[in-house]
Amino acid sequence: MLIERGLQAMNVEIVSEAYAIAANSLRRSGAIPDTLVTNERLLGIIVKLLHGGEINKIRLANKAIARFQAQGEARAVA
């Protein structure tokens, strides 16, 4: 799935680990459902951050969580 998105092989592991960290946190908080289905919005945020130059998986996860929550709040207001 990630390779189909045009990511380099070395980045797949970073994205995968950052996604796992972020998704686990968001599931525990109830922000996303506890399913095995990939949350495309969260994955897109992580990929965008990676393309922006962030390569640390912990920082990627933390920034993705913050953006995901901020976008969710913005959608709730609209």
C-alpha cells in the first residue's frame, strides 16, 4: 500500500512506525475507531510531513496527532 504511493523503500518503515504510534494514541483517546482499517487522513498527514523533511518517527507521530486533532476540531466548527 505505501509503496504504491511512491515512497522510497527506506521511508516505508518510518511511515509505518509513525502511523502505528499515532494511530494507537488516537485510538486510545477515542479520536479514531479501534479497527484494523488504515485511517487515510492520518496516513496522508504523516506522508505530507515526511515530504516536508521530518524523518524522526516520534516527531512525525506527534505532529500528525496534533494536525489530525486540529483538523477534527476545525471540521466540528464548520
